[in-house]
Amino acid sequence: MKSKQELSKLFENGDKPIQEDFWEWLNSYWHKDEKIDMSKIAGLENGLPNPNYIYAETDEDGKASLKSHLTKKILIKGAALSIPHYFAPDLKLTDLEIPSSVTTIGNYSFNNNLLESIKLSNNVVSIGEWAFYSNKLTAIHIPEGINYIGASAFGANLLSSIKIPQSIKNIEAGSFSGNQLVSVELPSDINSIGANAFSSNQLPKVFLPENLMKIGANAFENNQLSIVSIPGTVIEIGQFAFRNNLIKEVTLASGLNKIGDYAFADNQLSNVSIPDTVTEIGQYVFLNNPLRELVLPAGLTKIAANAFTNGQLSQITIPHEVSEIGNNAFYNNQLSEIVLYDNLRSIGYNAFGMNKLTHLELPDVPLVIEEMAFAYNQLTSVVIPENVVLIKANAFVNNKLERVVLGERTKYSSVAFDFTVEVIGGEMVA
């Protein structure tokens, strides 16, 4: 075998080496069939890191630190245009660099990580559903030009303020729910706010722009709002929309058609005027408010169950068109008088129970009075006309009545009145 120097000399002189010049070189690399003697490598394993050990570093202050082990960063290189659905969920990411070339971020792309901040370029136009849900974001700048932020995209983070760009026309369900928002700026041309969009935050106030048409279910539930003004463009307020806030004052503009169940329940409202454009008021809509004054819309045909339960109303005008008063509608208030009109056909269970009524005059119509409807008042007199159809069990118990007169066709439960009350006329039924 020729040496390295000898082979180099051959090539320099233009001479050709022969095959035999390389045989020993080739043989020196041919070990695939040879077995290594383990005694010759004994102890080398001590030089390898143990996978069960975590090696701490020392920080600038001379303290042991595991910071490097707690950091996970994704670098998206190249000129990617989109980040696909389910790109990097549940990886405990702490840092992220999104290239400026990216225009769309897919659904669930970074949900359930540990991201504290992200930077979005002006080229991003769409952020998918649940994209950054359940991270630790404390602040986010959403650039102008984004036209879609998906449902729950930034839900369950630590955001304290947010400015939504003018390019957004609809705020999707749960987009910013479960944060720590104390400030939100909505675009002036927004059309709708989706269900739970800002629920479970700490908002003390919010300005709703004039072009807004619909406020979704639970949209602002569980915040700290004290004053709410609904613009005249809004036609529907969803169920639970403003439930459990600190609202003391609400302005409902003409143009509103529907107020959903529990929409303003569990607040501090004492005065409410509902515009005549409203045709439907949901159940429990003003439950648990200290209402003292209430103006109902003239065209209202039904008062839903529990609509005004647990208030402080001392008087109320029931609109002429109302045909049904639901269960517990005015239960546990301070009503001392009410006026009922001829379109009324049904008074629900406990509808006026636990009030302070002293006198009652029912309309002369085919009316059904449900159980407990006027129980626990202070009635000393009640006028029940001939056309009243049925008075059910306990409808007038625990009052101060001594005598009632019923029409011959009026049926009444044997326990409709206290046992001390003298009932004249009517037909007793079981």
C-alpha cells in the first residue's frame, strides 16, 4: 500500500495509481462483519447524558435556573402563506414567530399552549376558530385588514384590553370570552356581536356603535357593566346577553323587537322603559333586579314567566293587548294595585304571589287563574265577574278575604281560597 504522500505525488505528476495501491486502505474500513469487544468500551456510557436527569443552568445572578427547559419556540421559516388547521396545539409553546408572508391562520392552530405574546403582520386577513384559545396572552395587536376572527379565537387568555379593527364586521361567538378585559373598542360599522363574545371578563363599560343590529346570547354576561345604551339599530338582544353585571341604567331605543330570556337578569336596575317596538320579552328577563319603575310596550301580548320576579315594583300598568301573564311574572314585588284588561285570558302560577295587593278587579272575560296566582297578598276584596272560567288550587290563599262572590258558571278548586273565606256562587271542583 502506498502512503498518503506517495499517492498525492502520483496525482501531481499525472501518473495513474493502480488498484493494488488502495487495497489496504479499503480493508482498513471494512468492519461491518466484525464484533466490538465490549471490554474495550466499558465505562463510556458514563459520558452520555442521563435522559432522566434535568441539568439546571446558572443565571446572571448566580442562581440555578430551569428557564431553558421551560421555553418552547416555533420558528416558521420561508414564505408560508397559511398556517393549517391543528398546526401546533397542546405543545406547551411559549414563543412563536409568524412570518409576514402568512395571510391565514387555521382553526385550532395554536390552542392550548403557553403563549404570552404574538405578533401578527398586516398581511393576515383571517384567524380561524379557537386559533389561540387557552394560552397566556396578555396583549395582542390586531392589524387593520383582518376581516375574520373565528369563534373562540382568543378565548381563555389574559387579555386586559383589545381594539378590534374597522375591517371586522361581525364578532364571532366566544372570540374574547374568559379573559380579563377592562377595555374594548368596537369597530363603528359592526353588524353583530356573537354569543359569548365578551362573556366572563371585567368590562366596566362598553360603547355599542350605531350600526349594530344583533347582540347574541351571553354576549356580555358576567362582566362589571354599570351603564348600557342599546342603539336604535339593534333589533334583537339574545338570552343572557347582559346577565350578572352591575347595570344600574339601561337605555333601550325604539327599533328593538325582541329581548331574550334572562337578558338583564341579576343586575341592579331600578328603572326600565321598554319601547313600543318590542313585541317579545323573554322569561326571567329582569329577574333579580330592584325594579321600582317599569314601562311595558303598548303592543305587548304576552308577559313571560319570571320576567320581573324578585323586584321592588309598587305599581304596574299591564298593556291592553296582553292575553297571557306567565308563571311567577311579578312574584315577590311590592305591588299594591294592578289594572287588568279585557284581552287577558290566563294568569299563570304564582304570577302575582308575594305582593301587597289589597284590592283586585278581574276583567269580565273567559279567564283561567292558575294555582297560587294571587297567594300571599293583603287582599280584602276581589271582584270576580261571571265569565271567569276557572280558579285553581291556592289561587287566593293567605290573604285577608272574608267573602267572595262568583258567577254561577265559574268553577273553583275546593282549596282556591282560605278555609275561612265564605264563597257564594260558582261550582266547586276537586
